Amino acid sequence: MQRIHISNVNEKPAVCFDTGLDPRSFARTKMSQCLIEPGYIVHPDGSNTVWKASGVNELDGYMRVWGTPFFGERLDLLLNAVNAPKQTEQQTAAKQAKALQAVVYWIKAKLLMGETHSALNPGAAFVSCSDGGEYQKGSVFFAPESLSQRCLLVEGASHTAVTHSGRSEIRNDAPLVSDRYNCPDLKDTDAAAFCAGTMLYTVLAKAHPYPDMENIYQDMREGIFVPPRLAIPGLNKQLCGLIYSALVLPVEKKRTTMNGAVILGNLLKILMNKEEGITEVFSICNALPKEEETKILKEKNYFIKKQNFIVRSKRFCIRNKIAIMGVSIAFLFVMFVIVSTAKVSRGRLTTEGMAPDTVINEYYEAFSNLNHQFMEACISGAKRDDIDAATNLFVLTRVRQTYEANGQPSVISAKVWKQTGGALPAPDVFGVTDLTITPRGGSEADGLVVFLADYLLWLPNEKAASSRSDELTLKRIRGNWRITEINRTLNSGF
């Protein structure tokens, strides 16, 4: 239902504003103050007439403000008619020409108004597009701003016109948007230029530049639209540039050097000829060869896909910023753990490339040198008595070195001690000497071997070495030989 329209009041035509308010609500919201709010009628010669409401009446239980008539057509309805469904190409072309004419008259009227503030919403403007009647062709009526905005909000609450796939649709579930042609961030001539650019784009492209009703104002602020050169193939390059400059006025990073007043003036130079007539659509939008038109269509589709992907990704990240930060931190932590584990694994000692008897020999060598880390690499499941002994002795020697002034090792390797003469007593000697390794069974081909290791173990502060015999079972684990079992026999003293 059109809340701003021409209707009969007291059997005479009048401009009517259906507020959608019952008498009590009308009084409570102080809508009566709108009766003194002026509207304006701008004439083609540049003069203007102040319009004021004549009265209020009640219709079907709701209050209606009315005033002297203006015989013209609502500008937003002319724009919507271009994309109306179920019409022929000739009908579309005729409505397109009429809508373009109305937009040009609107732009001219805005410039003629100068600094006088008037409503920007196309739904609040009526344009006279034909000769005859009380007002000349090209006259424009700007309704009182607050009153018209109230009526358009009520009108949009139940039905909102949206553009989808190049066609106008009516949806009851669409968000409430009373003005699809103005960005709330702009003022004065910049606001008028943006509105003009949006209307021209809608008429010439036969599609609204911001079809996403849910995010329309965000799209305006971010400059999310298909450029006129792609949306309107063959359009005059200068006009393309002006429409683009108008649409990016709300976008600080994209806006050009032209301000709103310059854009509006240049638009009129292109869209009006010397005889004050309106330029025909075909003269500003030339038909292109089929190949070039196909090329532009492909470029347009690619641009839309790319822009939609970037916009959706960006807005998804903004909406889910906290969750994404949490996931990112968790991911980085997991990656840190994996990398750290990998580094430790790469630096870990192994028995890679060693034969079984070599593993045994190196095991006892590490035992003598208190190298408990390599001893760990040599065993898998075997008793840890030797590793615990080596670890405890290693810690004790480090503590002694810390507190003793000379900093010399407090324990001497038994092998080194014996090579230097092996004088007794030897209170600081530790380790294995006289090691003999004898195969006892198993097969390397089967991945399991058994050896007997006979040796002498020298312990600090002991008067003599102890003789030991260890039966060691080795298995090939992940390609490396490791000691899986140690059965120890203590022999008589040495």
C-alpha cells in the first residue's frame, strides 16, 4: 500500500500522507508538528513554491495528513517500474526512458534548490513528466521530510521492494529499509549526488547497485557494487565515471577528487541537451558487438564471484573474530607442539645402523661414561637398573663439581683408568672393563638375537671390581636393534 499518494479529500484531489497511526498514537507521537513542516515544489525556471499541509482527517481509523495536489508520479515507483516482471522489451524501454527523464528533472531541481534542504528519498518526490496541468513538465515536488519518512517506514514495514537477478520482487520477510537510494553517512550535495548515481545506475543497469537488502547500508559504506562499465556495457565512459564517483562518495579509500556538486553539474551536462530536453538512452548507451558484449559479461561474472568471496570471507571473519582467534591460537599451539616434538625426535640419540653386538658394546660404554641418554636409546622394555645408577651418579658428580674449587671430574672412567696403569686402590673409578660379548642364539634374519656379556664393574669407593654376566635379548624395532631384556648373574668378586 502506498502511504504517500494522490487521492481525493472532500471530493478534491490532494497529496495524502497515511501515517498508519490511530488518533491517540498520532497525538502521543506529536505528529501534529509535521503540519508546519514545509515541502517544496521546484519549477523548471528555477523558482520554487513552499508546500504546507492543509489539514488532517481520519480514514478507516487512521490519521491522514493532506495538502494541495501536485500532479506527477512518485519517483521511486518510476524506478521500480523499469524492473517490473512480465513486460516486453518495448515496455521496459519506454519505462526506462521515462524513469531517466524523471531522475534528470530531480537532479536539476536539487541543483536549483541550492542550499535549501529538502527530502532525498525518491519515495518522497513527485515528478511531472508531461505537459499540461497546473505544473509545467519538469516540475518536482519534494514532500516534507519527517512526515514522508514516517509514512515510508510504515509502507516498508509490510512490503519491501528488492532487486534480485535483474528483476523487482516483493518480499514480506525483507528487512525494513525505507530508503534504498541514500547512504545515511552523507550530507548536502554529496548525499544528493550519491542518490542521483544510485538512481541512474538502477535505471540504466535495470538492477539496483546494492541488491543485498540485509546488508545494503554496509555495502554502501564499503563500496560493494558491480562497476557501471561492467553492469551497463556500452555506457558513455564519462557518465560511467560520474556514476562510479557518486557511488564511492561514502568510501573514504575509494572516493575520487570530485565532490557532490561537481558530480551533479557534470551529470546534467551529459543528460540534458541544449534545448533542455532529456538525452535518449540509446545515445548514452551504445550497442556493442556480440564478442565484446560476451567478453564484458564474463568479466562481470568473474568480478561478482571474486567480490562475493572476498566480502563474505571478510565479514565472516569480523562476525566470528573471537572464535577465529581462539581457533588460531589453538592451531598455533598444536603446530608449536608438533614442531617441538619433531625437533626433539630429530635430535634424539638412536641405534640406527648399529649391529646387535655394537649396540651391546656401546651400551656398556655409555654406562661407563654416565651417558644415560644414549643408554635410553639402547633399551626398549629392559630393566632400567643400570640407567638409574648412571643417572644418580651423574647428578652426584655434577653437584660435586659445582662445589669443588678445582672443577675436575670427580669420577674417572674405568676404561681410561686401566689404560693408564690401573693402580689400586681406585676410589674414584667407575665403569666396565674386560667386556666379552658372546652370541648365544637367535637370528638377525628373524629380528631376534641373544648375547652373553661378561665384564667387570668398578664402583667408586669399592676395593675391587665385581664380576657380572648379563644375558641380553635384542629385537629389531622399527629397523633398529634394541635391548629388550637383561638377565643378570653376579659372579664371585675379582
